[in-house]
Amino acid sequence: MVCMNEIITGLTTKEKLNILADAAKYDVACTSSGVNRKGQRGSLGNSVSCGICHSFAADGRCISLLKVLMTNHCVYDCKYCLNRRSNDVPRATFEPDELCDLVIEFYKRNYIEGLFLSSGVLRDPTYTMQRMCETLYLLRTKYRFNGYIHVKTIPGASDELISMVGYLADRISVNMELPTEESLKRLAPNKSFGTILDPMGKLTSTIESHRLAVGKTARMERSGINRYLMGSIFNEKNLQKDLEAYKAELAGQCSRGTSQRTIAEVFTEGVDADKSSVDAAEMKEEAVYEIQEDSSSYILSRSSPLPVMFGDTDRRRAFAPAGQSTQMIVGASGESDYTLIHTAQRLYQRYDLKRVFYSAYIPINEDSALPALDTAVPLLREHRLYQADWLLRYYGFHADEILSETEPNLDQRMDPKCNWAVRHLDQFPVEVQTAPYDLLLRIPGIGPKSAGRIVRARRYGSLDFDSLKKMGVVLKRAHYFITCGGHMMYRIPIERDYIVREMTDMSRIENWQVAHQNEQYRQLTLFDIGLQG
């Protein structure tokens, strides 16, 4: 009889994929890649920023990732996790070469255009990250894979391994999971804020350094839209000064003789010879990936030929060019939306994250510290949190404007922007002919693109409601809050109860579809398209 908490041996690659792809479904990865990278001679694949997983390319194609775990075996016992140590589930693990072959074969068949790789903790965090690093290194070098890669790091792994992942992957995630340290201790006793936030801070420092080195702003351009997310204001006029300071710091690190270690040494250190899938002697002969490390950031050696591997002889390979992200579970612990949104705002401010993902908790484990198994999955709440997060990143809102201690949870009947508007009716209606851009952004039904079109178009003539509709304004929401040439679209009362009733009725069908989407849809698997051979 096989113990289900032990890794099953003798499985075929397809059997492993069935187990490990299913185990990865709780990791959120519905995002565009954020990276444009052309195909290179001698390499396989490219990356397009406009569409990775759950997104669409300019020609309408849905671009997907192979979302899989390196292993679902885990020494941790997080209460909310399907793969926790105390659960009796089938366990499997990929060997690095085996996973590389799978990625390349799926890519050649046009099933995928990138990889999303996460993992349970096999033996310990550092050992697990060694295997993940080895996989990515082989993909980028031996298999010449040039496509998009998103990796979730293992909290507690060595800084050196996390730095290597940054040079091999396009996006890195350090999952926070829960918004407060108290909840983390209660539901994930093997994790701590220190092991999560420390690598997150180092990754931020290194990403900023690399952006400065190529003449970009230190922080993501997106963060400039909202002054509340600018953790440290970056002055464009000081770009050259900051860049020179960075170069001087790099030269100082080199002159101090900072230790350099090959990827082969890192892979083989602390790994039993009979258990390692890497031939140490062979790796030391082939290794070309060297890292210079200091206490705050990771710097790629100037002499490293890694950029040449990717067809770029003029500059070093970028460090996590698509930035870093994190994920928080919604509904596993008792935190309010107010706490979640404030935590997200602090993460954007301090670590300049590309995205904070929200994952509605699915009751899969019976535990007194968790919601009951028959608890409904909070999909609508997750949807509202994503909308509120969008307001933070692109609409100039502060967390305290969206929610307050007296109103700590989002109104699930309507989206957060509409909710803010009906609570501030003293500021409406707004005249679109004269309103500044930042005020236009606060009107329900007007987004950044349509607000920009309004500002540009009104320089050349007056606007009417037909022209607003052509600019992309959603008038069924906006008409309650705007005037055009001093007139409203319809004669309606500017009263909270009336507008709330209309907005709620308008959103009823959409809200039902979001709340019941797990009953109507399921994620398409690779087995649905009839894999052959």
C-alpha cells in the first residue's frame, strides 16, 4: 500500500502533470506578462506584454501559460493549503530536465507560450529553489527558451538563489498569503513576515538598480499615476545623477572583491550526490552564470556571457523585467476589506509591486481555524477587491477614500468607484467641459483613456453626449454624475437612495454571474485538447 504523503515513484510524465497541474490551480496567474521580447536567432519563443494567461493578444488570440508545480510534496502544514503536510493526497515531483522537455514540447505544439512555475517545499526552501533554478537555467541555456517565465519563490530560500531566479525569469512572486502577521502565525506557522518581506525588499532594490542602469525611472511608470503609491518620489531631473551614483556603487563592489560563485556551485552545495540531478563536474565546466552579491541587491557580473545567450551583446540581461507581484488569500481569515486594501497600498508604496493578486479562499480543509467546508467561495468579494485595487493603481485613489474603519467592507452590490461616488454626491454633477483630468477619473463610467480623450477633444470644440459615448464613456453609469454644456442627459434627482437603487439594479445580473462563475465555468486543461504522443 502506498503512503499518499510520500512521493509516488514510477509515474509517467503525463501522470505527474495531471497531479501537479491540478495542484497549481490555486496559484493566481491571470495577468499580462509586461514584457516585450522579440525572438532571437538560435532561441525558441518570445514574449508579448499584451497577453499572458487570461488575456488576449492584439490579433484576438488567448495566450496561455503552463501553470504547474515543481512538486506538491511539502514539509509545511499551512492550514489553508491543499498540499499541506497533513493532507492525504497523491504526491509527485518533476525532475528539471523532465519539466524542460514538457515545456518545449507543449510550446512546439502551440499549447502554451510561457511557464508559470511554483512549488511545494521539498526538504527545505533552499533545496527546492535549487531545483527550480536548475530548471530555469536549463530552459534558458540548453533548451534556448526565450519565452515568458513567471516564478513563485519559496520564502526562506537563500538570497543567492532568489537572485539567480531574477535573472532567469521575467516576473517573480513572493507570496504574502495573509495580510496580517497574526493570521500568518495562526494559519501558516512555518512562515513569517520576515522571510517574505526581506526578499521582497531586496528584489525591489535590484529591479530599481537595473531600471536606472538602462535609463528608466527607478520605479514602475505605472506608479506615477497615483501620488499615494510613490513610496519615494523619483525626480526625472536627477536621473543622470542617480545613474552615476549607481555605477559608482557597482564599481565599489567590484573593487572590494565581492565573492563570485557559479550557478553550478550553488546547485551542488548541500545536495547529496546520489539525490542531485546535476552532474557537478559537468556543470562546473559549462556554468557561465556568475553573481555578485551584497547585503541589499544582486548584481550580475560584467564578465558574464549570459546576455550573449539571449542575443543581447550590448547590455546585461534585465533583472525581473516584468517586476514582482504577490498574492493574498481572501476569506481564509477574518480580516476586513479595509485591512486588505491598506496592506496592498503599503506593498505598492514600499516595494513597487507590479500587481497584488487576490485569491478567493476555497474551503478544502476541515479545520477549526478556517471557514466551514460548506462556506460559499467569496468570488464577488474577490472581484470587488480587484476593482478597488485598480482604483489604487490607476485612478489616484487613496485606501482611506475607498473604505474606512466605520465602513470596513466593500459594498458588493456595486463597484467601489460607484460606491465612492454615491457617498460623495456633494461633488456631483461634474461638468465634463471644464473638469480637470483627475476629477474626470473619479466619475463612474470614465476611465483613463476616455478621460484623456475628453481633455484633448474639448480643446477644439464643445462636447455632447454622443461624442462622449464615441470616446468610450459608459453613459449608463456616468449620466448620473455629469453635465455636458450645463445639462444632464436625463432629468433625474441627485439623491443617494435613487442612484443606489438604479446602480444596484444595473449590476444585479453581472454580480450573479461573478458569484456563480465556478458553477458555470472551469479552467481549460491541456487534457481537454486531446494530447497525443
